[in-house]
Amino acid sequence: MYPEQTDQSQKGAVAFVDGQNLFHAVKAAFGYSFPNYDPVALAERICRMQGWRLRQTRFYTGMPAQQENPFWHGFWTNKLKALEGRRNVAVCSRELQYRDEAIRLPDGSVFNYRSGHEKGIDVRMAIDLVALAYRQGYDVALVFSQDQDLVEAASEIRRVARDTGRWIKVASAYPHKTPGRGIGKGIDRTDWLPFGREVYDECVDRADYRPAREEVERLLAEREAERALGPASGSVSGSGVGTGRGPGLGGGPGDRSLEGAADRLGEQPRDGARDDAGDDAEPDFNAASRECVEAPQSIFGLDDEDCAPEDEPGPIGPEPSGA
């Protein structure tokens, strides 16, 4: 038997934010093609809606390697540095693991590319979820993810609540186009908290985290010089093979690669500080990025399958309701 639920305003919450899963879910629901969220503001907003008190925000993400992707490596370095400087925020980042992959195009040619994959982030999040439950670090675990791999962590937290006689809730928050018309799918064995675009847009981070253009160009030049000294990466002689950084991101006409995105976004390096100038002085980073950076790999170097949320229908809420 679970303890009776008490006044929600006394419940302390810790937010666990899966940066990549949240980005892909937001892209699918609202169309944003770059990670423009403020995880702290979003966690605070959801907690206010539920009557909880946010104690801490924990942010987890994979990081593109500098040598593979200097533009987005610089972007995330600046964004994470700004997050780490905020009160009651913890950041966990791991460098993406890369491998060479190939796809055959309709014309018979082969397109080779480097594919980045996140390793260890979901495991780290699951460990932290359970460890903080044992340490009585929260009453509510507010998880911004739809990753069903976290079901086991949610089940273990139920056992912690049962064994210790504590009231603990695990909630899965995620973006949804029309929360009132079907609620999408959160993590099983958790409370589901879909939120709409209006809520999300209140929590957009308007700071510009792009690295200095000169630094990106220098790193790209160094990388190309290194490649020129060795075998052509990803190319096979006589087989019609192209090279690139992911499907649809290779060079040539219509190039929408990271290098091209960095060039089109122009020179407006910022120190990562929050823009307090107000809406009238909002930088054009949002519009430029939405126009230039479309593929999921443009943000993280990841394939969709690594972090795309599942959308099959499923049961709602935990059982029993008090956990």
C-alpha cells in the first residue's frame, strides 16, 4: 500500500532532461529544427503547472566531436557552459561515437557518411534516477524523455517507494501537437504530462550559442588538410561513391551540410549569455537555423533511430497511482 498523496506544493521535483530525445520530439511536434529549448525554464513551467517545487535540473546529452563537427561542437560547448553556470543545474555530456556507414542511392551509386551515435547517456540518466530516489533526493522525478529504455528505472523507483514507505512520483513530460486530442505516448509506468506549443514557446532560449565563424573555418580547413594527406574518407574508386556527413548532407548542389549551415548563419558570435534585450531585439538565429538546418544529424550527428520517440499507443499513468 502506497502512502497517501499529500499537498503537492510540498513536493520537491528534480528534472531529468534527455537533450537529444527532447530535440527530436520537439522537431516532430512543433517543427523546430534546432535545439532552442531552455531546459530550466521548461522544467520550472511544468512544475508550476503541477504545483511542484523544482529543486534541480539535470541535463544529459551527447556531444559532436570537434574534429567531426566543429560548428555544432562549438554550439553545444557554449550552450552547456551557460547551463553549468546556472544555479541548481547539473550537466552530463559524452562525446558521440562515430562509425562509417553507407547507403545505396536509387541511381545505383553509394553514399558513404560518418554516423554519430550516443553511448552511455541513457544509462547514466537511469542510474541517477534510481540513486537519487534511494537518497531521498526528490519526491517527483520529472523526466523529459519518451525513451522506453527508462521503464526499468521507473519500475525500480516504485520498489524504492514501496520498500521505504515514501510517496514518489515519476512523470514523463513531452511535447505534443494537440494535448487535448490524444496525448501521445510517454514512458510506460510513469505519469504522462504532454505539453503544447504555447507552453514550449514560453521556454525558448533566445541566446545565440554559435561559435566564432573564424574558428569554425580554421578547424574545417585543418580537417580537410588532414584528409588530403591520407586516403579519401568514405570514397571507393570507380563505384560512384560520394562522401558526406550523413544522408543528404554531402557536398555539391543543394548542400545543406553543417559547414554550409555555419556559413549561411553568418557571423554573430555570442558568449552564450542569455539575451535580456526583449522580444524586439531577438536575434535572427531561430529563423536562420530553421531555414538552414533541417536534418536531425545537423544538430547531433545522430540517426533518427537513436533517439526518436516511440508513438505507438499505450497505457497511461502508473499503477498504482500514488507511486
